Amino acid sequence: MQVVAFHGYPLDRRIWEPLAGRAQAGTLGPITAVFAPDFRGRGTSLRPAAPVHGMSLLADDMADEISRAVPPGETFLLAGLSMGGYVAFEFVKRHAARFRGRLLGLALFDTKASSDDDAGRAGRKAAIEAIRKDGIEAALSAMLPKLLARRSKGGPVEEIARAMILATPPRTAMADLAGLALRDEGFEVLSGWERPLLVIVGDEDAIAPPSDAEAMTAVAGRASWVSLVTVPRAGHLVPLEQPDETAAGLVSLAEAALRP
């Protein structure tokens, strides 16, 4: 079994490296590998940035990536962090039937099922204009202070987060923001989800706080197994800030997914 993991904004696949390392070391129980593709317009992706990165566009990209990289017939868990969670909702809506029998569980990290309200969309527009004017440094100054728990600031986790943001091309970041402003809610997906569900949130997450995580699990009444994990001393980047808790949660999800 693999984990297919989607990263957030304005980040890249490196958010999942601690988990991938544990899979390679054989410490994730039934999970043998982590496949963490970059979304278009950054990192290792061969797809160019589009004018708007709608969540449906990114979900379609990821379906093609999974078909290419995950061997036919191999089962997987789907994990998404922040924007990656929104892409995961669209993936389930658009492609769950295509991967029926292979997609065995869903893990949501530091994300929410609600869409942007008017104030949120106005904030996205302002962030786009700031990047257009000042480059990706505008995203760095706006996002970095909100991403991390207090204990993570000034250390190696902050440096990794800084590097991911600065490596994101401005055009890509603006397209992400435009897509985020237009995204649909994910509550309908969650209310219909029947497989195991894991929701993990940092107790200091200022972007998608624990109340958003609780709202997601509250509607997942049809899921065969639900676990809500609030991680102490973590902000919006739980897989980097607290990788052991991330690993433990995903092992539990995998075990639940494999039960008869």
C-alpha cells in the first residue's frame, strides 16, 4: 500500500519528505512508499502553470500522475494538506470511481471543507496583487508567520518552509490563489465518504484551526472509521513539525483500511 500525498500552498512535495523517509525505512507498517507529486508549475512537475489552478484541474493532473506512477492494482491512501485537501475533495468527486477498489482511505491535514467567503476571496485578490507587485517575497512575508507553531519558528522546519515558498514561481502562486478563491465546499464529499477517514490538525494552526477539523469529522457519518487527531505544538505544517504523530496517524488509517 502507498500513500499518495498532495501538498499545500505555496509549498511543494518536500512537505512529505519526513513521511517518505519513514516509509523507505520500513517503519510505516503496511505503507511501503509515499508518492508525493508536485502540482503544476513548480518543482518536479512537467506541467506548466495555467492562468488559474482550479482544484478540479489539479485533481485531474493528479489522477494522471497516479495512473503513471502507482502500479496498476496497487492500493493507496489519499492524503492532502491545506490546498492539497481541497484537491483531494475534487479527486474523490471526479476520480473515485476510476480508482474503485484501490483508494482505501482518506487523510486530511490542516485543511477545511468550507469555501472562501467574500472576505476570503478579497484576501486572495489582494495577495495576488501583492505577488504581482513584489514577487514571491510577498507570499513569504504573508504566509510564513502563519504556518508554524511557536516552537517551530527559527529552526530547521522554518528554513524548509521558507525554501519551499521561495522556490514557488510567482505565476504559479498567483494561479494557486485564483483557484483557491473559486473552490467548492468539501462537506458533500465527506458526508458521502464510506472508507476510513483520518483528520489531523495542529493545535496552533491559525489557518485551518481545530474547529474546522471538527466540522469535517462531524459530517462524516458514513465513514467506516473516523479518527480526529489534534497534535500539540504544531501549526499548519503537521507533517514537518510533528512527523512522528503524522506517521502514527497514517499507520492507524492503513490498518483500518485493510480490516475486512
